[in-house]
Amino acid sequence: MTPFQRYIAEEIAVDHADGLLTRREALRRLGLLGLTLTAASSLLAACANENGSPATPSATPGATSGTPAPTSPVAPPGSADAVATEAITFPGPDGRTLQGAWAPAADPRGAVLVVHENKGLNDHIRSVAGRLAGAGYSALAIDLLSEEGGTASFADPAQATAALSTVPPQRFSQDMRSGIDELTRRVPDRRIGAVGFCFGGGMTWLLLTTGDPRLAAAVPFYGPLPDGADFAGSRAAVLAVYAELDQRVNASRDAATAALERAGLVHEVVTYPGADHAFFNDTGPRYNADAAAQAYDRMLAWFGTHLG
């Protein structure tokens, strides 16, 4: 099992332990990742022991076979000025065609690559791109399942997650750098940033390990740090966002900080009190409106300083 496969499997188990997934649904999703029933059951038991007994699923919003939790009555930060996105394709490595959602700013101060969670490119991530464009940063939300036909080709989001778990990290790195190629073509003479959430936060860390000199700023939200991460060669200023209650991802926070310091990168590590993993996702059960608003403003300030 690769580090990202392990991360996704553990995320499913934690969701079950927190009462967000029924046992049957958690076992189904782990089975899609290739875990045997015995291995999946053991993982669920281990996470339940760490977190205490699972909450009763019926009492928890979104704890079904994948039904989204009710959206927050508070409008997500930046949504009032959001720009509509359009589906695009663009050249990828080795003659491949990549897919994405493009949101152009009227007068771009910079450009940002947006990297999705482990459900693929969905409406929530499109909205993030649109909000960034409304704030002055043309944004491209890349679909890292392009080679598989795109996220939209999966009727079941859990199957999209399973497909992501089988992709070699090298392909992710190549695809994201192709996304930067496309941003430099569409928004010439502007600095480039990247932001990613959950799995996409891990992808943002992975992008930093490539040392791509065109990346001027990066904001990984509660992303797992790749094993042996080395940011030597990178020039990006990094704002690393964590959540106080997200113990699993927070376990790599000190290692991420140390790697940033070794590389001599300008950086800030911020942990939001009372917030949990995926607190920025306004369509999810752990959405924290206060923390999301603060993190959004901080991200824009970071891009304002390091992109323009």
C-alpha cells in the first residue's frame, strides 16, 4: 500500500469512527481500495479504539452511503464575488489531454492551481476556483482523474477515490506541472500559486517536492506530507493550514515544518482551534464557517503578498 493509499484508507476508517459512515459503507469503500474484509475490519477496529466507539450514524449528518451533509446556511467566504467556471481541456504530459475548470479573473493579479480532495473535481472545488477568480486570481482547478475519463465519468464518488489511490505519484506531479504550464499560457507575466485540500493538500506538498521554480506560493490545507518530503530547489512561500482536531494529519505537522525550514522557504504554519479535518468544505459534515472564513482571508493575504 502506497502512502496515499494508506492515507485514503485511514480517512475512511476515521469517518466511520466519527459516525460519518456506516460500517457497511466503510467496508464497501475499503474494498474498492483493494483491502480484504479481514484487513478492512481490522483497520476500522483500530480507528474505533483510537477515537472511542463510533457515533451512531443515524444521528450524524451525511452518515449514509455517501449522501452529502446539508449545506451551511452561511454563504461560503468569497462566494458573493465568485466567477463562473468553464470546463476546459489542455495538453498534458506524453500527449495526454487533461481536464479542468477554468475561472478567469477580470484583471488578474496572479494565477492559482486548485487541487481537489479525494472525491475528484466536483462542484465544491469549482466554487473555490470561482471565488479565487472573483478575488483577482485566475484559477484552474485540475482534474487528476483526467486519464481515467475525468471525475464526471464516475457515478460513484467512492470509485473516483479508489481510482485516485492507484495513480503513481509521478503522474500527479507531471499533471500538476502541466497545469502550471496552462496557467502561464493563459495568464502570462503573472506569478503562480497553488492551493489544495485534504488529498489535494498532500498533492500541493508533492508539487513542492518537484522544485518547480515557477511556483511562487503554495497553501496546502490539512494535507498529508509525502514520505521523505524534500523541498530543496523550491522557491515557493508556503502557508500550511491545519485543524486542531485533525490528529491524523497533524501527526506530520512537525515534519512538514522541519522540511520547510531545511529548504529555507518563507513559511507560516497555522492551526485553527476547534476545527477538524476538511473544515473548509462547505458541503461536508465537518464544515466550520468561522475557521473557513479566517483561513480564506489568510490565504488571500498570502497570495496578495507573494503573487501580487
